Amino acid sequence: MKGLRAIFIGLYPVFLVAVTFYAALILYEMAAASLAWWGVFLTTAPFLVFLLRISIFKDLARTSRRLPIIQGLAVVGFFLAFFSVLVIGVPDLLALTLAAAGLAFFVIYNFWYAELKPRQCTALQKGARLPSFALENTVGETVSAEDLSAGPTFLLFYRGNWCPVCMAQVSEIVGHYQELKDLGVTVALVSPQPLHKTAKLAAKHGLGITFLIDQGNQAAKALGIEVKKGLPIGLGLFGYDEDTVVPTIILVGAQGQILHSEIAENYRVRPHPQRLIGILKDSLAE
């Protein structure tokens, strides 16, 4: 169902906050320790802390694919609640229910939401040229696919300022800008978010990087990387469009041919710029 992922990721953090603080309150008020409520706490609090960490600092462009420590704590938490209620016999079905929900929702996030649908995009095959599309820069000028194919280009399609992993990836690329510039490579970062959002990001980073807006996701559609109704529910209130894009890197050669492309398979795992620069160097030297 279109939009189901957006609904899930919009409501899951609300569940995490509510259950974590409720469990913490129960533990604080109880005279004796409760295995069941410690279990509930372990199924939600570690992942809530992780989400707050990446959202506040915006400096993690990649994590492990499965978050094994957080996953392990959630499993332990569920079994603590299970053991307390169904083995020891503590009459607290609410704790067991919330622990089961905490584990189930994390598994859904980890194995469904974080994993992006694999895509075979013929438009991004090595040696092909970018299909025709038009983008807009932060001063309202049109930038065409042909403009981006006029020389070696490092092209990133990112979801928007709302995505902390995207912001970490953008910062990484900015940190390698001088190295790319020395290679004669144009760096262009593209998002379907509104112009004023992109202009704010461009003003923050400055330099000579080209920040572009993909109005109506036209370029993403041409490349096969559009995500319909991919914006987390609620973020539309902040001016973002509901359709977004799969994070994608495209390396374009000096003659306008695609040298390499990488479409994210997990939204938390982005390629390291240094490896991509190595691919560019090798390709441009051929």
C-alpha cells in the first residue's frame, strides 16, 4: 500500500517516546525492581536514544545494516517481560503486551522500513547518458541533464533536509569537495524538496557545490528512483512534498557517460565519498 511506510515511520517514534517514558515512570514509582517493565524499557529506549542521536547531531552517514546491539537489547527486553509474566507469574499483561509490541515494531522497522526496494534502473547503466530532464538551481535558473553531462560530475540525489542521514551524507561530500574540485569534477546535490529548503542548505555549506531542486520529481522519475508518498507522515506540515527519492549517487564521466551509480538499499547505509572518488579517479584515468 502506497504511503504505509510513511505512516509507520511517522507514528513509530511517537510510540517509542510514549512507551519509554511510561516504562521509566513505572520503574521510578515501583518500590521493587520489575523485570517486566525493565523488559519494556529495553525494547524501546535504546532505539529512541539512537534516533535522537542521529537526528540531533546529523553526523552518521552509515550504520550497521541491522543495528545488532539495539536488536539484541530488544530481544532481551521481550524475554525479560515474557519470563516475568508467563514463567514467574507476575500479573502484568500490559508490560508483556508493550514489550511484544516494542520488539515487533523494531523488527518491522529494521527489516522492512529501513530496507529500500531493490531497483534495476536501465537509465543508470554504466556507459549510458543521463536521460533528458530539467532541474532548478537556488536562484531559479534551469539546469538540464545535458548541462550535468558536459563534464565529470558527482551527482547525489538525496531525500531532503528532514532526513538526518542525508544531511550527514551531504556534510561528508562537502568535506571532500576540494578533492573533487581538484579533479575537475562538478558536485551537484539534488532533492525534490521546496526551493527555500534547498536554499537554506546551500547557504549553510556555501563553497562551489551546486544545489538543485527536482520539481515534481521529474528527474527521479526519468531515472527510476522516485518514491511515491515516501515522506514520513506529519512532515508535510513543514512544507515538504509527499513524494521523495531513493538516495542515489551517479558519477558522470568527462564525455557525459555514466561511470558508476549506487542506489541505496538501506537508507542508513550510504557509500563513503573516498571510495567513490577512487572510482572517479580510476575511470577518468582510463
